[in-house]
Amino acid sequence: MKHALTTTRASDFAAWYQEVIAAADMAEESGVRGCMVIRPWGYGIWERIQRLMDDRIKAAGVQNCYFPLFIPLSYFAKEAEHVDGFAKEMAVVTHHRLIADGKGGLTPDPEAKLEEPLIVRPTSETVIGAAMARWVQSWRDLPLMVNQWANVVRWEMRTRMFLRTSEFLWQEGHTAHADRADAMKETLRALEMYREFSETVLAMPVIAGEKPEHERFPGAEATYSIEAMMQDGKALQAGTSHYLGTSFAEAAGIRFQTSEGDHAFAHTTSWGTSTRMIGGVIMTHGDDDGLRVPPAIAPFQVIIVPMLREDEGDAAILDYCASLAAELGAQSALGERVRVHLDKRPGKSAGKRWEWLKKGAPVVVEIGGRDVAAGKLAAIRRDALYRDDGKLATEFPERAPFVAGIGALLESIQTNLHAEAKARLDANIVRDIVDWDGIVHYFKTTPVPGWVEISWSRPTGAALDAVVEKVKALKLTMRNVPLDAVAASGTCPLTGEPAVERILIGRAY
RNA sequence: CGGGGAGUAGCGCAGCCCGGUAGCGCAUCUGCUUUGGGAGCAGAGGGUCGCAGGUUCGAAUCCUGUCUCCCCGACCA
């Protein structure tokens, strides 16, 4: 069957991923190492994610604010584990002026060296912690819950668009609480928010769980994640939530007077999701014809393409399209007005149709003179592009019932995309392996391996290091300990010790 | 950051070894024909060959440096 992309998922998944991004006009190279230009269609998807996530964040009583891009090195140095975790990937500002280098170029002015270097934030715990120290005096000031939408920079060695870029966009929530129980409750609330968001908005099923010790955020006491399975079976960590204990509060001085009159350090949390989720959407829903955008995050849900012939009949077609767009736009889907776009650009309608299909617009409607005369239209749904015979599954409904049913149609596409991905996730987690040979056999013989969930002994220290090395030899990593896993049983295949909990293992991005 | 590959028109590529007027396909534009599923024919426009030096009468081509991308590894909350 002929497809819109030249690379298929089966032939070269990594190349396919890049082709989708290019073909859907989502993002492109910027000329700056590891940084991308996010184009309107990609950014429009991000704006949708922002809006729907922001609604949830605010509904939880968290307020938005904004903190500086630059963080004094001294702030950052206060939490030792945090520094160790990020020091190797830091962008540092050392000068504030340029001068001519005598060769026609510019160079930092040695006279303008900063007294204290500024780092470009890789995350904002330290600078937000400093503010929280000022804002929190009394137990009455807690909990303090803030969030910011921002860009952060991490100088990664190897970058991939949306999945791991030097600069990325995200939201980072930061909260301070009077005690451990309250902070842990917030950590898990944020995790559940991410799980629900991923499932219902991104139509991307995930497993929520706790990261093993060695995968924790630097400085955290506990890290939780949502893990999504891509179409190549690899895991993508799509959101994290951390219980930070009191170490960041101690480093920043977030101290308060309790109702009993003594002093205590706050228990803090942080949680984040980023533009990486867009990479997850691509690798969850994309197919060999490009992207498929879940209707909830599609910048436009319905595209109307008039089939113009540059003759006197065009005016009637455009009138018909305009009134159809208005009627569709007055309908609701997924709790919002339907987002309709009338593509009035000149050009061949076939070319425009494929452009929108590659972008993944959920529904493409084409209108020709015959439709105007008959009061009908031609509709293509992106989640079910082809008929069994390989031709486009275009339908030709009457206008009025189509308009009345658009909300239900978009909702069914949203549901359908989720169901497809959920079936794939469920089918590719193996839960009955009980020994190391079984793990090796699974990953060596399965053409597109997914994940295995095993009972393990939760080793720590050197024993954990040994286990990490052992699975690394198979290019595997421990993903998380699912919150809703069944009880552990038997012996840990990795250590031979009695198992205490269930953990997911798989290849990861 | 180590090993490998690549950068030539909007996109995909050839030309480079062996230096001598910048090529092809798709896309774009024009004309004619066509017209309900990515139309056909004819013609046209578009590139300081990633960037900076060097060698040479002459550099896309040879040399040096540098930037960016891709693959493998290391790294990756």
C-alpha cells in the first residue's frame, strides 16, 4: 500500500520519527546544537497541552508564577546531590559584554567577567526554594503551592527532537508542606494528575509508579513517574513527581514556626511535564502516513478543504464551506467548542488534503461543486484512513447529520486512539517471567520486545549497582514499580533474594 | 565526549576519487489539456555547493580548522 511517508515504522523507527516531525511541520533544526524551532503546528499542540494541564494544576489549588532564567551558582551549590546530578550538563553565563576580537568577530570582554557565574536553569528547585524561604514563616503559610511554565536548559550529549533537547519547554510545580504525609500526598496527587492527563488528553496509556533508588531525581527522597510504551516497545518517561523530603528546605532555609511553637523545615515536592510529551504522542499515535493528533490536543480538529477550480463556481463552494465551518464551530466536542479551520489557500485540493493528513488533523472534510448541489460533503477520519482495499475511506454524509454528529465523531476518535494504544501496552507487558534466563530469552527472541514486570527484592547500594549493570548489558533499564501492581512473590530473578515488590524492566528513550 | 557517516535549490539526491561555465527528481511558477480522489504535456524561475582560512591561473571538488545533523557507545532528573 502506498503511504504518505517514505520511511515506515517497521523499516526504521528512528528515521520514521524524524520524518513525521518534518512532514507534519512540527519542528525543525535551528542551527544551534540540540535546540529546535517549534513550528506553528507543533507549538499549537503544545498550547493545547498547556491549556488543559494548566486547568488541572489550577483546579488543584496551585498558583502560577515566574522565576528567573538565571540562577546564581551559589544557590545551586547548596544541595550537594542536586549539584552532582546536574553539574555535567550545565550552561553557564560568565560574561555580560562582548568586544571586537580584532579579526572581525566578537569575543567576551575579559573586563566584563561576572563576579559570580550564573547558570541557566536546568530546573528551578533552588531559586524557588530561596523565594519560599522568604514566603514561609508560619505553619499557616503552608502548604505553599506554585507552578511555572518555562524553558530549561540541560546540555545533553545526544539530543532528539522533542525527546531530549538542550532547551525544552515544561511546567514545574513546586510545593512546600508542614509534614511528610502532606508532601507525599501532594507528590502522589501530581502523579495521578499526570496519569489522568496522559490517558484522557494525550490518549496515551501509561504506568504510574515509583522509580528505583538509582533513577531518582538528584536530591529527592522518592521519585515517581508515568511510563508510556512507544510503538517500538521502548519506554518513555513522560512525567515525574518528586518527594524531596527536607533537604532542599534545609539548603534554602524554608523554615517555619509550628502551631506548637517550635521550628521545623518544610517538606517540599516538585513535579514536571515537558514538550517531551509531544514526542510521546508522535511515537504512540503516528503511523506510516504521518502524525495522528488526538482531538483533545489538535490545534484544529476539523479541516475543510474546498476543491476550487479557479472558475465562477468557486464562490458558491467557498460560501458553502464558510457556513459549514460556522455550523461545525458552534458544536461541542470533549467539553469545548469544535476547532474548525477552512483552508482557503489556492492550490490543488489533493495536495492540501495530504498535507493535513500528514499533520494528523483528526477530520478532513472536502467540498466540491457536487457537494454544494447535493447538500453533502466528503469526510475522512485520520484514525481510520484506509478501507480494506487500500483506498481512502472517504465517506459522503449529508451535511446536517454530519454537523450534528461532529462532537461524537471527535470523541470517538479520541477514544479509539486511546484504545489502540492501550491494547498495545497491555499486550506487550509480560508478567509471568520468574528467572533471569526467562528475561534474557524474552528480550533476545521477541522481535519487538515490550516490558517485563517481575518480582524483585529492591536491593540498595552495591547490590543495586550490580543489578543495574546486569540489566544494562541487555540495554535494559528499570522503569518503575507500578502503584497498582499485584503483590510480589517468590525469588528475585536479579538477586536471588526474596522478592518484595513488582518492577517493570524495558528498553527506554 | 570517543568511533563512524553526512551537509550542494523548499525537500530528496548526483557531481568530488581524477580541480576547468551548477545538475537530476519532487515541489514552485506560466500556458494548454484535464477535473471526486496525491492529473498529463510543454515551458520557466530558484543555489556565493554549512562556515572560515589555505593551495592554485582557476576550488562544490585538494588541504587545515570550525559549526550543525544522523548512527553506535558513554551520558541522560
